[in-house]
Amino acid sequence: MSNSKPLDAWGRIELRPGDITEFDGDAIVNAANSSLLGGGGVDGAIHRAAGPELLAECRTLGGCPTGQAKITRGYRLRAKFVIHTVGPVYGGGRHGEPELLRSCYECSLRLAVENGVKSIAFPAISCGVYGYPMEEAARIALGTTAEFLTRHGEIERVVFYLFGEQAMSVYSEALSELGGMPGQRA
Ligand code: APR
């Protein structure tokens, strides 16, 4: 008998403190800028860990508009792929930022499905240099991801890598408010 209940999404979402470059699943999402030519923050960490071939491949992509995503190989990273997405710069929240941030998660997950990715790691997109308030960004990230997972059983695991105690508690709070139990790995 087919199970008409939407696929359990929250059970496939995990919060993990630490450095996303250590993720050993299929794909790591990078919080890039529209040039895709590297930067600081998580972008810098991913390029440092992946090595120079990552930048070489990024040069061939011709950049990426805000809210969209492009995929490359992972090179020296343990992950097979890097999905580069460009978050919105926060300007008060009335210039389409929520929709653009939602689109980053949706486009990254869609690219993951198209490439047979079963496990994927996200950083807190736009919550650093781009200044997005993490409380609101966490709800968008988790809500968009959970909604996508109810429609896509192919993705088995989504891990949110959170840099620092504050990020961990903000995401845990958002997760329990939205209905999932914080699945934090020790
Ligand atoms: N692992 C996981 N998360 C990290 C790591 C890491 N190694 N390094 C930083 N972070 C966290 C930050 O603490 C923040 O919460 O990632 C989140 C996103 O911050 P940024 O990396 O500054 O990304 P963003 O706010 O989206 O700004 C993008 O910054 O690095 C440049 O080229 C990038 O221009 C682009 C802009």
C-alpha cells in the first residue's frame, strides 16, 4: 500500500557544529559571490580545502546570479561535488531577500537531485559578510529544505554546518519551532 503521508523530512535534517569542509557526504554547498571566483568566509575555506582546480573550473562557469546555483567537482575535498550558490546581501528584508535566500536552497537541492546527490551539507548562507539576520535566515533555510524533502525522497540527508555556538543555538531554536527535533551530532 503506498504511503500517502508526505516523506518524513525532519528526520533527514541534521545540525552539526564545525567546519563544512570536513563533510564526507556527496556535496558541499558554498556561500559564494556572483563572480564565483572565491572570497573569504566559507567560500575561502572551501577553495583552500579543494585546491586550485576548483577555481580553475569556476572560471569556466561565467559567474552565477544571486539566488541561483552552479555545480562543480569537489577535487581535494572529501565531498564529490561543490554546489556554489549566491545569497542575497541583506538590505532590510524588503528587497526580495527572503525570496532570493529561499531560491538558494531550492536551486541547490534541485541541482543535487539532478546530479544523483544523496547527502548534502549547507552553511548558513548570507549570514556572515552578507549580513542576513540568522534567526530569520535559519527559518528560511530549514523551512525550504524540509518542504523540498517532502517532495524528494532521493535526498537522504541534509546537514547544516554551523560555525560557532550562537549559530548552533539559533538553528536549534528554529528547528524545534518549525516542528523538527534538533538532530545534533555530538
Ligand atoms: N564552515 C561552515 N560555516 C562557515 C565556515 C566554515 N568553514 N566559515 C564561515 N562559516 C559561516 C559563517 O560564520 C556564516 O555563518 O558561514 C556563514 C556564511 O558566512 P560567509 O562565508 O561570510 O558567507 P555570506 O554571508 O553568504 O557572504 C558571502 O562572503 O566569502 C565571501 O565570496 C563570499 O562574497 C561572498 C560573501
